[in-house]
Amino acid sequence: MKRFSPLILAFGLAFSAQASDGNDVEVLHWWTSGGEARSVDTLKEMMKREGHVWRDFAVAGRAGESAINTLRIRALSGNPPDAAQIKGPEIQEWGKLGFLASVDDVAKEQRWNELVPRRVSDYLKVDGHYVAVPFNIHRVNWLWANADVLNKVGVQPPQTLDEFFSVAEKIKAAGYIPLALGNEPWQETTLFELIALAVMGTDEFHKAFIEQDSDALTSNKMRETLEVFRRMKQYTDIDSPGRNWSDTTSLVIDGKAAMQMMGDWAKGEFLAAGKQAGKDFLCIPAPGTANQFSFNIDSFVFFKNGATQTTESQKMLAKLILDPNFQREFNLSKGSIPVRVDIDMAGFDACAQDSMQAFLRAAATDNLVASLSHNMAIGRASQIALFDVISRFFNDDNVDIDETMRHIRAAVLADRL
């Protein structure tokens, strides 16, 4: 995106200003299945009741990569959608290029500054102006455990990294897989992130991956993080290469594995299998991260459009996304928690209620941390490079730690190039 020429940008903005001035809004997103798709249908109906038409442009593909590539093509051809699903640093990139419309008036009307914590709202703004609306908050730093397996082995869920290794040894000796992990780079980097949170703490994690400080990226804490990360490999199984995250979660559900470190979307797999939180499965903070909250936000941005009616449709969409009723329904379906801090959590399961309490505590103590592995802390170019570095280190014991730290630094700084 940084290589867009001024001529292309000017052409794109001029073309979008000539778009249809109907009261419809074209939305590009990658929510194409399950509870997400049902929730999108709910939003479509809400728009219809308000006299606006949602024109769906859903693009399936892992982690939205296909949708983002489609968006770039549309924008470069001067025909961006009216709204698109984007998150993290990419919001800033599109905004700095002048593509995004402000929704400050909606934010002021709904009091977003009061309803959304600053660490979250910072990702929704460009130069102090709101250009994105958030749907939810995912907590990434969760440990999911099969309660029956832990009971059979006679261990408690680990609260610290030291406890994890002690518990894992006993689980392994009992014939179970201690840690379910699929050897996909993003899954491995999720595990790396949660270890880094525990080892480095909030301040140094933020300094390394948000502020992108060279010393923090090559510090002794980073070395320790990599040592712990590599040590965990012995508690995974030999069938992990290429296994997707949901099949990995199934190992815990079926009692073949004891634990998995994964974001709260894993909960949906347990619930779909008819399992009950607190009885069949446990949700606790990833070891050593009880006071922290690694967050991943789903959000929509709005592209500039000279048509008055389309602009009104965009603003209505932004308003409805933060509507309390929609916040409840969407997040009940998706397994995440509302981004609004004033939502009544009655009816949400125990894991979601624990997540909201952790979110509020972390917001109050400045321990909200943008997820490194899920498009929040660093841009897409850096993330792709980091995935490669982390996966190579985890899967090849001959890869040197000092070399890996240098490569981590280079990967995190790649977005600056």
C-alpha cells in the first residue's frame, strides 16, 4: 500500500466520488459462515428497517487475506466499496492515504470516547478522527482445557509458565497430548505471543512490538521468550504439521489432548460439540497473563463517497453496529464480547463474563495489549515476515536464537521500509 502513486490515489478518490448516490451501501467482508454469517444477516435486516439497503460483497478466505487483496484491487481501480472489514494498523494506512471517511458525528452522538477504552479507540482513529467502527473484542490469551483429562491426571490448570511445564510432564506421562497445537505459522505465532506476554510483561511487550524499539526486540526477555517457546514443542504431538486450529481444538474436546492456547473463537467449537463451560471444559488466562488482555478487534471502515444518501447509509451502518442490542446478539453468536463497556452480560456464558471482567480490569490498569499474531500490533507485511521467522525457529531446533532475534527485529520493522 505504501507504493500507491499519487496519480492512482487521486484517480481512485475521484472515481469513488462519482459513485451511485442511492441509499444502499456495499459492504466487503469475510464473514461467510456460522454465527458470523447469521449476525451479518441481522445487521442487514436492521439496515432495511431503517430504510437502507446492504449490498453484500462477501469474500471467503483465511483471515481475510482474499478480501483484503480484493479491496486493494477495487480501490486501485477507483471503485472501492462503501464499507469494508479492516483492522489494526491497516486502518491507519488506508486513512493516511486519504481513502477513509470520518464518522466523528456518529461517534459523538453515541459517546464512543466514553464507551470504548482508549487502547481500543486508538486503532479506530486517524489523526484523531474516527474512521472505523468496532464490532467486538476477542481475547487472545486464553488457555482451554479438558476438565476430565485434568481430573484423571490429578492436576490443576496451570497459572504460571513454571506450573505449565510441571503439569505438562504429568499429562504426557499419563498418555495424553499436553498441548494441542497445529503447526500453521499463525497458530505457532499465537503461542509465541502468549509466552512473550508472560515473560516480557505489558510494558516491554508494548515497547517491542507496538513502539518497535530495537533494544526491546533483541533483549534478554526476548531470548527467554524464545527459549520457553522452543521448550513447549516437546509437549505437542507429531501429527501437528498443517493441522488447522479447529481440528486442533477437537483434540481437546475429544479428550485426546489436555490443553490449547488459543483465542476465544475456540469456545465456539466446544459449544458446538455440546460441551459446557466450567464442567466439560475450562477457560483460564494463558499461563502468566492473568492481568493482561491481548485483544483482537473486528471493525469496519467507510470509504469516501461524494453521494449524500450513500454517506447517510454509511453513518447508519456505523450507528447500528454500536447499537446495544446488536452488540449483544452479534457477540453471543461469535463467541467474543461486546466492545461497549456498558453492555449487560446477562445471558453470556461464564467464559464471556470472565473475559469482560478481565477486559475492564485491563483497561483500568493499562494492561490492554494489541494482539501481535492477529493483525493488531503490526502491519500485514511485518506479520507475514514474522510468521515465517517464528515458524522456522519452532520447527528447526538448529536455528540459532541470536539469529532469530535479529530476524524478529527485521520482521517487525519491515512495515517501515
